[in-house]
Amino acid sequence: MLRIAVVGSGPSGVYAAQTLVQQREVPGVRVDVLDRLPAPYGLVRYGVAPDHEKIKSLQGSLRAVLEDERIRFLGNVEVGGEALHSARLLELYHAVVYCVGAARDRLLGIPGEDLAGVHSATDFVAWYSGHPDAAAAAFDLAGVESAVVVGAGNVAVDVTRILARGAAELAPTDMPQPALGALAESGVRAVAMVARRGPSQAKFTTKELRELGTLPGVDARVEPAELALDPAYADPGAAAALPAVARRNVEALRGWAEGGATGAPRAITLRFYLRPSEVLGGPDGRVTGVRFERTTPDGLGGVTGTGTYEDVPAQLVLRSVGYRGVPLAGLPFDPVRGTVPHAAGRVLRAGRASVGEYVAGWIKRGPTGVIGTNRPCAKETASSLLQDAGRLARRELPGDPVDAMRAAGLRPVEWPGWLAVEAAEAELGRSLGRRSVKIPDWDGLLDAAGQA
């Protein structure tokens, strides 16, 4: 029997586990899916916006995989610490597949970024998604009238939408009660989402963009003069050469420019060709706005500064300019790419494949692609592992890895514990007159898991 550990229970980890147990070339494969959190599903649970229920329903597919009798979920197991370092993990399993994602957001690298009221979109998402690491965070939105979101990807669109939505629209979701209460008291009336390049280079999808334009009680605006800077806006030939999603984005924004304001209580404005140069603050150390430099297309797909500046007022600034992987203790790491060096998923140490160590997902390829991109990525890694199966299976293992984990002081949350968490969240929702509501703190999750 080949026993494999998959570190990470998000889509890449679950798809890797599924591929490994469903293949027929190597019989008797058993997979333990380990996660630092006591809850499975990774970014599907803690990254997908709570009002995107269709995407969140993917949890049902991931659940079906984790309920396979050949797969065991072990939550509340941190890999890389003193209790379970990478070398020890490899002693307990024939092979280990790391699917740990990209946990660190990129900085803007401008003065004033450390002012109070400036946050990463990652932290904001973690807070409204109920991630237990964000339990101590508090976003006081009552004194915020204007917010600036720096970035032009789907995460930037998500946080912009959540800031502009009414709390009544979010009440049917699984958003934690403290976050819902803070949004109910929000004073936000204007959200500016700002990109340094034009709409044809934006990373958001058209579906996400159009959703911003149909929010109830919200005016969706764009500056026509900024759209006109994009070569694809006025030139049909240039537009035809764009990828389909970029063409659709430009056309959708054309509709925004041609529409008029309705006098709605809240407004979202998409701004383009503005590059942040400084975060402005008041004497109390809190953010008051962002200074942007006007940019212009350079003819090569990039932009160049013009030396003209504009200040945009804000009491809240969220940066959403990408993610980076973080080193995992005991594994090699490429600090430039933010990934673990690999060949077809095999971890490379000093340029040579490390037998038994593999990677999949963002830590393998960088923070690119959508959820579905993880499936072929995981399959490639699983294929490499299975090619090595004969060599891997020769080594005898010491026994059930869970016994070793408990001996080291870890308290794994197995599947019955997770089902108890689900039941507790459903009961919490009923007590609040809502549907299932996330438990947002470590103690609450572990207490609920202990009821199994």
C-alpha cells in the first residue's frame, strides 16, 4: 500500500488526492489530506466571496472527494513547525504533495502604506470570510465615507462589491455575524477601484465586472476620458486583436460611460491609468487619501508616468495587487518567483528531483489561473508521483501517522470533527435567524470539532 500525505485541502490538494486514489495503475493508494485549519476547502471556504454562492457550491464536489474511504481529512495539523517538520512528515509517508497556496499579498511600496486604515485586500477577505487567523482583526467602517481599492483583478472587484452592498443583501450568506454587523454600520458611500493601466489590460472577468454594474442602490461609474486613453476603446482594429475577455470588458465599460447617474445612495467608480505614488494621512496617523500619478499607454502594452498627479480622498485603502508564495520550512524556495523549484511537480533540491516530495497549485506555478486550473496542475503532479511509485513503496513506514502526530502534541481534527463544526455553524445560523453562519475564531472551531 502506498500512503501519501497531501498538505492543503483546497482545490489543488483535493484534486491531487482524487487523482491519486482513482487511478488504476498503482493499487492500494491511501491519502491523508492535511490542513493547518480545522476546516477543509481552502480558498473555496475562506477566499470566495460569501455572496458568490454558485462558486462556493464547489464545496459539495470537494466534499464528495474527501468522503472517499481511501482519503482521510486531518485538520488542525500544521506542517513545517517543530511538531511536524517536512523531514518528519516524509518519514511518516511514502510521499508528500505540498499544495499550500500563496499566502502573502504584495505591497505597493509607496510612502504612507503603514498608515492606519490601509490594509491588504487579503486581510479584508479573510475577515469577512471568517478565517480564524483574522478573528482579532476589526474593520470599523462606521467612520468611512470613501474607500479606495488599488487593483484591477477579481479580488479587487470582490472587496469593492462587498463594501458597496447593503447588509440586508449579505444576511442570507454565511458571513460571520461580527463582519455583517460592521458592514451594517458602514458609512461607505463611495468606492473607487483604481488601476494603473487601462481596461483592456484589467485582470477581472466580464461576469464580475457586470455584477458591479447591477448592484441595487449603487451607481456604477467610469471616467469617459480615461476610457478614451485605451487604444482598444476607440480603435475597432486594436479591439479585435484583444483576447475575448478584454474586448467584453471594454464593451461593458462603454455601457457604464454612456449610462447616467441615478442618484443611488452609493457609488462605485472605476478609475484607469492612475498609479499610486503616496498614501496621504492626517495628524492622527490615519489615512485621508491616495495620491496617484496619471499614466499613459507606452505603445508596448505598459504605461509610463506623465508627472501629473491627482489626490483621491479615502478613509479606507485596500491594496489588491497580487499574491506571493511564502517559504515552507524545510523546502527549497525560489524567492523571485515565490514558488518551490520543481520539474513536472517533483521538488528539486540543488537541481535534482527529491524522491517523495512534490508540489501542486500556486506554490508550484505561482498565483495564476482560476479554480479549474488546479485540476490539470494536480494531475501532472500526481502522474509524476505515480511514475515514482515503485521506488517509493519499497520503504516501510513506522505505523499510523496520526499516532505520531498525537505523540508530538498535535490534535488532528478528523472528518467527524469537521461535521460537528458544520452542525455548530448551522445551529449558530438558526439562533441568529439566518442560514448557516461561519464560526470565525480558532477556539470556537476547535470547541465545535471536539463535540464529534
